[in-house]
Amino acid sequence: MENVPILWYITPIGAVIALVFAYILFKDVKKTNPGNKQMQTIAKHVRDGSFAYLRQQYKGVSIFFILAFIFFNILAWGLKVLHPLIPWAFLTGGFFSGLAGFIGMNTATLASNRTAQAASESLNKGLKVAFRAGGVMGLVVVGLALIDISAWFYILNWLKMDLHTITVVMLSFGMGASTQALFARLGGGIFTKAADVGADLVGKIEAGIPEDDPRNPATIADNVGDNVGDVAGMGADLYESYAGSILATAALGMASVTQIFGHGSPLMQKWAINFVTAPMILAGIGAFLSILGIYMVSTKESAGTKELMFALNKGVYGSSVLIAIAAFFITKAMLPAEYYFGVFIASIIGLAAGILIGYFTERSTSDAYEPTRGIAKQGEFGAATVIIDGLAVGMKSTAAPVIIIAIAIIAAFSASKGFVYPEMGLYGIGFGAVGMLATLGVTLAMDAFGPIADNAGGNAEMSKLPEKVRKRTDALDSVGNTTAATGKGFAIGSAALTAMALLAAYIEEVRAGLLLAGQKILEISFAGEIVRTVSLDEATIADFINYYQINLMNPKFLVGIFIGSMVTFVFAAFTMKAVGRAAGAMVAEVRRQFKEIPGILEGTSEPEYAKCVKISTIGAQREMIAPAMLGILTPLIIGLILGVAGVMGLLAGGLTSGFVLAIMMNNAGGAWDNAKKYVEGGAFGGKGSEVHKAAVVGDTVGDPFKDTAGPSINILIKLMSMVSIVIAGLVVKFSPFIENLYSHIGK
């Protein structure tokens, strides 16, 4: 490829190496001892249920993708408001996102019984099996995302497209990834929490049997849910965050170089390719360092919660330090002397923000700290006070991440000379998001570790392994709850920075849409008078803001903010109600089985596990449609009615309210869950006590908070941005006609 820097080839090489090591880790996990026959049988039940659900989900999602593909082709070939390659880019984004989730879940379902068996030998062995199984998920996500990005970049360059068109087309496959992620997170989240809540309410509270007891008909569905929601769903979620941050930053690189050097100038021609490829190269090096981080994780046999967290954090902190060093050399090699150091500092700021958000999330959700122990203590006064205290902990926990992200945005913008060249500042913010996600392979391994450890505990309980094994798996599970909460905090933090970059990338898509519509200039007016005329090729983001009057005095922008804020709450309500309805059906089924098959509780009859799996599957498929459509259709409707200003308001409102709401729900849910685990570990009377029952109620409220609504909101934020980006051409061409209908009423 002409003019493409030799360093760019690190990206596809990093992708291939990540996939090779994912396969090596997969083979390592598979060759470990699978345990006794009972352990293997239980794991097979969970595995069969997981794949039955995933097949059903992919059928439904495939129908949506086919319809969307047809719609985008109509926009491209019929209405001429979309580049003809965008529908195909959309499909590949969705396909690779779904494939990443599938491969990760395949490994996780093989790892649960192997982790339980390894834990029967030592805590360190159990940790390594679970974490390396999670590492498969992390490296597959990184590898497939970079393969997708590298292939499109190579093909579009080979077709001799200009760089601006390349970045416009490549941004669109983020919508495919976002759509797949939303369906995976929503469906998986509804499935898992319907099963979990049903199992807890009837099993623990009404029947008084332990968690994961084989006599509980919902226990297999609960373990299936961990895999389809927290492994396949999380994999698809972070795939689109990772790809979106790289692609948005590449698009902003093109905008930055145009603003600094001027459209078509020799200096722009020289530096444009470097600005566009720099975030891809950083991500490619991050793939190598993630592998190193995964192999750094180990612990001692007597480890407690804090020691286990430190063991896992070793991998994250080690790879983060190395990516910071790599960022310095990449920015120095790729960017002009007067700009490289500021962009390097922005990437460090992103890394630091991710680590700090993880640290404060751990303090809010781990039972090693006072907030979670305080929730457990409230169980002495009943379930109501547990819920009140958990909500308070969740609300209070939003302060640190919001302040961290706020400081990170200002610092990255300033360091990148954003107050001189705004596009450059936004490029710095995007680079910060790439820096935060560059070592995704190891951070996602930490996240996937949680549900694998949880399933291992379930397998140990159902297989009636010795008490010491369950204690070890409980220790891993408790840490897994914190790593899952930390991972979700990390995902939301990266979503905030990525969405900020996508706001600016949206303006680039508006530019492309206006060019497709045949417009060549922007006529910027004030008080009805044209005060400035600028060529579309040379227009800055500030010019577009003035042209569309994107400010608080424009009611279209303000209304967009209100609707964006509202959408996040209505979306959360849809998902919570969905879990409530599906859980209700699950409770009814478990009660029916206890009543009609009396031998279940005596252990002489086997429960009908498959019926509970079917209830969760049907509930998840039916209930995920309404919230998904809300996220997909709102930008289209608002865009056509309120135009570009309305869309920018919608995205700003959704980003700010969604970021805070998602943090609150994730952290409250994580704290409730670990408060229950803390009581089950022997505090305040231990299992079966009144405090335990109160803590279980708190956990059932927290389940849809942390595993359905909270993580889905973070996808919603980016999905609305991606939908807006893809339909930008449609909005700029047709919204003026609708806006004229109501704007002339008062004239």
C-alpha cells in the first residue's frame, strides 16, 4: 500500500498473534483435568443450555441485520445518502462482534468444571485456569477487532480511496458491532437475571436450600445465564467499545490534520496517514502487552480477597505501564514534533483514568471495604434498610468516576492543544480512550474470570465436592464479583471517552452527508444575516456548531438533551421490567416443580432443568426487542424532526445521564452481591440467618441493576452515537423539510 507507514503492520500482526495465543490458552484450558463424571455432566447441562440460547438469539439478531442491511442499501443506492460500502461494513462489525462472544462463551463453558477441579488441588491452580479461560475471551475480542479494522483499511487503500472516505466508511462498522452488543447484553442480561432472581427467591428464601443446590430447578439456567450474559454479552460489548474508540480517533485524526495544515496542503498530505494510523498502531502493540499481562497472574495458597485482587491487578498494572512507554515512542514516531508529546500525555491520562475508575469501583463494591460491609450490617434491621443503603452506596459511588472522567477530558483536551485547535484536543481525548482500552486483552480477561469462577462454584456445589473446594471457589467468585464490577466501571469510563470522540466524529459524517447531497459551502448566519462563507472541505467543527446553532439557546438542541436524558431512564425501566416479568415466570415454575415433584427436595427426583432454561430463553428473546428498538429508532426520529442540533443534544443528554446512571446501577448491584457473599462467609450469623435473607433480597434487586440495565446503558450511549453517524446523510438531506414545516408557523 502506498504511503502507509511500515509501523501500521504492527496492527494486523498484533491481531494474528492475539488470536494465536487465544488458541494456545484455549488448548491449555481444555487439556486440564475436567473432574469426575458428575462434574462433567453438570458442565454439559450448562454448555448445552448456553448454546441452545445463543443459537436462538443469533436467529433473531440475523433477521434484524438482514432488514437493516436492506434499509442501508436503500439509503445508499436509492436515496444516495450513504456510501455503498457502508452496509457491508455494518455486517462485518456485527459478525465479528457476535463471533467474539461465541468463542469466549465456548471456552467459558469448558472451564467451569476444570476450574472447580483445579481449585480442589490448590487456590492458585483454580485462579490460573479461570483467568486463562477469561484470557481467551480478551484476546479473541482484541484479535478479531483488529483483524476487521486492518482488513477494511487495507482493502479501502487498495481501492485508492481518499483517507477521509476511508475513515467515514470504517466508522460505520461500529454500528454493526454496537447493535450486536446491545442484543447480546440485553438478551443475556435478561436471561441470566430471570434465572438468578428466580433461583434465589424460591430456593434460598422459601425452600432454605443453598445457592447452586442441584435440587433447585433454576440452578442450571442460572449458570447458563452467567455465560450468555457476562461472557458472550460482555465480549460483544467491549468489542464495540474497543473498535469504536480506534475508529473515532482515526476519523478525528483526519479532521485534526485538515484544521492544522489546511485542506489539500502538502503538509496535510504528508501527515494525514500518520494521524489516522497512530491509534491503530497503539492498539496493535497493546495486543502483545495484553498477552504478557495474562501470563503475569498468579497467587499464593493462603491468599485472601485483597491478595487475590492484587494477583489479578498485577497483569493490568504491568501491561498498563508497558503500554504507556510504548505510547511515547509511537506518538513520537508518528506525529509532528510540536504535537506528539501532548497526544502521548492524553493517552497516559486515559490509562490513568481507567485504573482510577477501577480502583474506586473496587472500594465501592468489594467486601474488603466499609461500604459493602455497611450494607451487610443493615441486614440486621431487615431487607428494606439493605436496599436503602445499597442505593445510597451506588449513588455516592458516582462521584469519583464522574470527577475522574471530567478531569481526564479537560486534561487530555488541553494537553493536545485543544484550546488552540479544538479538533486536535478531541483527537487527544480519542487517544485517551484508545490508551484506556489498549490493554483490553487483560482487562477483559479479568471481567470474564468472574462468571467462570461463579460457574465453578456452582459446579462444586452440585457435584458435592469437599467444603474446602467450595471455600476456594467462593473466594474466587467474590473477587470475580469485584472484577466484574471493575470491568463494567472500566467499560463505562471508556464509553464516556469514546462517546465524546464519537460526538466529534458525527460532525465529520455530517460533512460527508452534505457533500453527498451536493453542497459545497457552509453559509454561517447571525440574526438572519450571512456573516461567513466557508468551503465544506475546510470547515472546522466550530463552523458546523455555528452553522447548526448547536447551543443552549437553540430549543432543538435543548429538547434533544432532555430526550437523550429521558431515553436512558426509560431504557433502564424497560430492562428492569423485563427481568421482573421473566423472573416472575421463573418463580412460578420453580414453585410448581417443588409442589408437583415432591421428591426434588428429598433429593430422590431430578428437577426439570430444561423447562427453566426454556422460560429464560423465551423471556429474553421477547423482552429485548422494545429497549433495543428504543435505542435504534430514537436517533432516527429525533434527527428527522430536530435536525443535526437535535441529534447533538440527544447524544450529549444520553451520554451524561447514561454515564452516571450506569455507574450507580453497576456499583449498587456489585455492592449488594458482595454484601450477600460477605454474610455467607460467616458474618452477622452466616447462611440461613435473618441477615442472610435480607441480604439475598438486596442481591435480587441488585442483579438486574448490575447485569442487565447498567451494562446495557453503556452500549446504548454508543449505539445512539453510531446510529446517528450512519444516518447522518439521511438527516442532513431530509430534516430541513420537516424543520421548515414547524419553524415557519410563527412567521
